[in-house]
Amino acid sequence: MFPGVQDSEWSGVFALPSPCPNLNPTGPYGSFRQVVSMLPPLFLGVEPHHTVLDLCAAPGSKTFQMLEVMHWPQSEGGTPPTGFILANELQWRRANMLAHQVGRLGSPCMVVVNCDAQFFPEMSSASSDRREIFRFDRVLCDVPCSGDGTLRKTPYIWRSWTPRDGLCLHIRQLNILYRGLELLKVGGRLVYSTCSLNPIEDEAVVAAALKRHGAAVKLVPPPESMCSVQAGDGLATWVVPNPEKTGEFFEDFESAPNEVKSGKTKLLSTMYPPTGDFKEQWEQVRRYCRRLLPHLMDTGGFFIATFEKRADLAPSAKARREEKRAQLKAKEETTETAEAEAEEEKEKEPEKPKEKVVFRRLTKEYLPVDSVLPEWPEVLDFYGLDVSLSHRFVMRAEGDKSIFLVSEAAAELLRQEVKLPTRMVMCGVAAFQRTGSHHERACPWQLAPSAQEGAAQLCALKLRRQLACSRSFLRQLLVERELTIAEVRSLAAQGDATGLEALSEADGGAFSPGSIALTLSSKDEGERPPFALVANASESSLELLLRQQEAGSLMEDLAGQPTVQEILATNQQEGLNEDDEADSGDREADDV
Ligand SMILES: C[S@@+](CC[C@H](N)C(=O)[O-])C[C@H]1O[C@@H](n2cnc3c(N)ncnc32)[C@H](O)[C@@H]1O
């Protein structure tokens, strides 16, 4: 059903192997999570080349899951992903928590921002005569909700739950869905999900978006791979509670008294079930909404709806009003009276110059490295990286000591412009770090030892300074932490390391000290995630740059799991031994 799923107990948890198990402190498994909350990303169908927007992402379990899916082909020996995930969170503290969570994967495809999803900025870039709007292949709206679907897991929320919770959240949920649909590409897919079973947070929101956008937006069935998921259909009808009076409900907007339409907790027309012509349309599609009901598969409660965008959306009411105003103004200006009035106006006060919309870079926090780091060409030269890759490296604006690598599509995202810059929390994976002390002939920018995944990604970009090592070479280095250059040369002579020329200057001349990536040679690598360790080479030694704790987990990882053939062979052997024992037992019995 899903690459890497180890256990398919619906009521249990899934354990996903991480694409970067070498440094994962939890061992070879990346993460454990409740199964229903894993469904929205599976409904979304993310692929490694997709541009994905996760509008309400913290604490980040779904972002993490989508990132794992993106890296899956690479972890099986394929090519690195070219897409990206842009994860957003409103609360600064939670956005940092999210960055920490997804940062564990060390992916160049990850970008985290901090803004209100309802007003997520429209990004665009200037082409020859117009602005090109940037839209996403996939959008996830896992919106804030009352959480009543999680009551089994968190019974204490009963104490504070009131019907007002869902009513208050409805408009924010609707605005987030509207924004998500606007930011989606034509042909793209959006998943709306909540861990609530309240129709005011679920069906009412979905139906309001369908009604607003007509044929431009469609609800679609879940992907075929999800057909075995047992769930109820979306509801046909429901009632809206009076927030001021317990036990009072309204069936339609018209029958609700005016005071609740304008009260503190407003009952909006979008909260009610579909009526009129739209009721019939809703009847046709409501089955595509999936209600994960606890009694069906012994899970928490969850709601998921999948949208597809079929055409550009009609301009919003605000855009239409502005357009109408502009048209009216143009019409007025053609009449003589208007002209005369305009003249008078002009005499009264000088006409203000029309404000030009200024577009700025998407973020102020990260800048392209080649625009801020004068020594960047030397860094590229030292590591033998092609200058055409420069656009994929960024630095923090405040002169940080790290250079980050981003995927091809994330680099394009960073070139986008907005009217108001967005606060960016993290971007890509650390690739280089500036060191205070280094060999006088070495590059001061060493391979980032804190994010070994960065080095692995650089190796995929044909980093010149890399040494392919055998498993036993790496094990020895992990134990001893440092080998003399003479030992390295002797191991290389035995075939335990190839590519020693990486330790010479580009022209093949003098020894070149400094940072180097150690990879697992292809014959030892097999089908495993890309792997690289960072070491420092001097004329006398090769020293591993790794914390003791990480070295321990890497040792375990390098020991590896037995192959299927090895397990079968052992089982067979054990089977033979058992047979032998049984035979000898029979013989003893016979003897008696
Ligand atoms: C249901 S949780 C998301 C869970 C997350 N998708 C996951 O799988 O870990 C909703 C998140 O949206 C955030 N949030 C609430 N209002 C928001 C808004 N207007 N814009 C962006 N995020 C918002 C909340 O702080 C919360 O972290």
C-alpha cells in the first residue's frame, strides 16, 4: 500500500524506515504514528517531482511522511527528488518545532515558513511582459479543528468541548481551503482533512467551496490504493446548533433568527446543509468525502475530502469589486462632465501618482550564496562542483556560518516574488560550514559535519572530494576515529578505498588537505539510502568528524540486517539440524 510500511494493523501504528537511517537516533525506523492521521498524505499522492504546499503543518507528522515518500526512490538507489515541500505554520514556536522535526531528514526539498494560511501570499515571477503566477501540484489543508475525532486518545477534551468550538473554527477552515484552492495548479490535487466528525467543520466547508467555484473545482474519489479503507460517506444533511442556547438547532439559514446571524458567534450561511439546485449536486458527490468512523476499523475519527482543480478560479469578490471600480472610473472619464469635474478636482489638489506595486523576494532570511559570498567560486573550485549548480545554494541573510543546499524546484521557489515577504524558518539542508581553524591550504568552508545528509546529497551532485570506502574501512574508522594517511593508502591498495586522487589538487599535483566525504562503495552499498560521512584530511591523518553517539548508531547500521537469502539459508540449516535431531530421537526411541 505504501512504500516501507512494515505493519498494517489499522488500529495500531505504522513504522516507516527512514531514508537516512544512519544518523537517526531512533534507529532504522524513522517515525511511528497513528494510522488515520497518515491517510491524508496517501490520498494526496505525492511524487518526488511535485511542488507541495502543506498549509497547516505543525507538529509535522504529515510533512515528514510526504518527505519520506519524496525521498523513497533515492533511498532505494534511485535519483534524488526534484520537487519540494513548503510547510507552513501560524505559530512561531510550533513552526520551529516543525522545522526541527522535518530537519531530522536532512532534505534539500524542505522549506518551512511562518504565516497565516488564510492569507498565504501569492507568488509570482516577472516574465517578459507579464507576471507568471506560481502554483502547486499538491496542497494539503490539514486545518485546525475541534479535535472531537481524537476523543478516544484524548478523553480530557470532553471537559472543555462545546458546540461553539466548531462554529468558531468554521470560517478559518473555509478561508484556508479557499486559499489552498487558489494556490493549486489546474490539474492539481488538494486534500482537506480534520480530526473532527463535526459536519460544520467538514461537509459544510467542503460544500461551500464546491458551491463557490462551480465547475472549476471537483471532489474526486480516493485513489484506488485507498479503496480498502472502510469509511462512511459525507453527510447529506445536518443541523446547526444555537451557540447561545443548549439544545436548540437550526435546519437552514432562513429559519435562524437574526440575532444568531449577527451574534458574538455568528451563524453563517455556509454552515448549513446544501439547499436548492446545489442540494442535488451535493448528493452526487458527497460519497467522495470519507468519514473515518471509530467503529468501522477501530481507529480515531477523521474526515478527508480530495479536490481536483479543473480550471482557473473566477476572481474573488474583492478582485471583482476592484475590477468593477476601475471600469466605472474609465467610463466616467469619457463623459464631459466627468472631465470637467476631474479638472476641478485637479485644481483643488494635485493628483497623486498611482502607487506602483512593489514585488520583493519571497524571503528576506535566505539569500542566494553567489550574491553574498565573494569566495564562493573558490568553494566551488575546491570541491569540484559545477558553477551551474550555484543557484541551489543559499545562506542566511545575517551572515550565518552555513551554506544550505536546496532542490531544483525549491531553488525556483526561492526566486519567486511577493508583495509582502514571508518569514522563513528553515530552508534545505546544511551543506557547508565555515570553520574557525583549518589547514592553511584547505578551504575554510568544510562539508557540514552536523548534517551528514547534506554531504550525501552533495555526492549525488558529483562532489570531487569523495572517497568510496568498503564497509570494513568505515567500521575501522568509526572505531579508531582517525587513521594515518599511510594506513589509508595501504587500505586503498587492498581495494578498501577508491578515489584517493580526491586528496590531491585538481591538477593531480600536491596533497590537498581539508574536508572530504566518505561514501560506501557501490558493491557494499546495495539498495540502501545514500550515505556519506564527513572527515578531515591532513598530510598525516584522516580524522572523522562525528559525535561519539552518532558513531555508535552508524556502527550498528553498517552491521546491517541479514539479507533474505541469509535468513532462508539459516532457516534451512536450522531445519536440517532439527531433522537430524528428530532422526536421532527416532533412532533412540527405536533403540529402546
Ligand atoms: C491539525 S494541526 C496540523 C497537524 C499537522 N498537519 C500534522 O500532521 O502534524 C493544525 C495546525 O494549524 C495551525 N494553524 C492554526 N491556524 C492556522 C492558520 N491560520 N495558518 C496556518 N496554520 C494555522 C495550528 O497551530 C496547528 O499547528
